[in-house]
Amino acid sequence: MAVFLRVNGITHANRFEVTARVIEAVQGAGGWIVNHQAYSNLALCINFEIERGRVRDLARRLEGTGLEILEESQVAMAQASKGNASDNVPGTLQASFVHEEPDVKVYPPPG
């Protein structure tokens, strides 16, 4: 059965520190980052892949990042960990940053 893992979290902590910890969590669990996209200073999307047998380790490592993983994402990680441990699971990690900083404008490259 094909699985696509969606992990969503929210934080009030410093976005640079949380982003670094999330990257360390993915890589430390044996996953690899495929792509990423920052949306102003309010959100970040990281596309990753990880072996199914390492998803529980990823869930554990994300606990220490400062990112509060939403309950439905915790359930999704538990479900995604079931099955052939060597199968690769693609996924996204969406981080929402709550702060009082002014919005950072992101402009497309000239083209």
C-alpha cells in the first residue's frame, strides 16, 4: 500500500532554531530531505523520504525540536510505520511559525 506522510506542526519558538532541529531530526532518523520551501517567515514545508521502519524514530526525534506536532500527524506517523520496514515513505513536514515579527516579503526571481 502506497503511503504519503503528512506531518504538521506549530511553534512559537525561533524559526531558525526549530528549522535546524527539524532538519537534524529527519536526517538523524535516517531520512533525507528532497526539497523545501519557505513561505515568508510564517511557514516552512520540507519534503523528505524515510524508510518505513524509521518513522517511529522520526516521531520521537521531532518531540525535541520545539515544534508541536499536531495529533492527526502523530496518528499518521504511527500508521505510516506499519508494513515493510525497508519501504521508502515520502512525506512533507509543514511548520507554522507564530510570532509578532513583521511579515517578510518574498519576491519571485525576475524572469
